[in-house]
Amino acid sequence: MEGRPRFGTLFYTNYVTQINSHMLICCLCVHT
């Protein structure tokens, strides 16, 4: 984690955001 480039962190954050939004949409579909 120390020698990682900033792009790697940005990509990881973007990936997590996509997963969270996808999970949120799934939850909304289930609750509807």
C-alpha cells in the first residue's frame, strides 16, 4: 500500500463507488 500510485487508489475508489451504487439500486428494486 505504501508504494502504490495515486491512480491505483483513484481506480479502487471508483470501483467501490460503482459497487455501492449497484447494491443500492438492487436494494431499491427489492424493496419496490
